[in-house]
Amino acid sequence: MEFQLQQLAGNKFAFLNEQAGERLAEITWQQNGQVMVMDHTYVSDKLRGQGVAKQLLDQAAQYAREHDYKMEAICSYVVAAFAKSDAYNDVKR
């Protein structure tokens, strides 16, 4: 699945997937200096159970690595994923 990086407003960014004008998946964060404050993950019922939330988080983590950012988990999904997996240790704040 393809995700587009979008600046929503000011320091608010997202990776998202839209089809036919409908937002099907997104992960959002506020950029505070070198820290991505991960504040929301959404996946439409149409895509649930397909690992889309993990794909979103993986895309955001890759973005953080490419820009030498850290990620602070506020969103409950990201908090749980960070606790469950060591794959994000290099970007966790």
C-alpha cells in the first residue's frame, strides 16, 4: 500500500492513503525539532486486519531514520507497537 507524506498544518504531518476522496488510513505527528510526536493512527474498517497500521508506523519510522529524528509515542497504537517490538528502538525517544 502506498502512503503520501502530507503537511497538514504548521508542524503537523501525516502519512496517509486516500482513495476516491476517502481517507482510508493515516498516521499523524507533530514535528517538534528533531522529534516526531506520534499522536494518531487511523485505519478504515475496510482495511482492518491487513496490517495497515504497522505499514504506516514502518513508513514513519523509515522517515525518522532518513532524517535522523526520534519518535515519541503518544498514540495508543504506537505506544503498544513500541512496547511489543524492538524494531523501533533506534528511533524511540
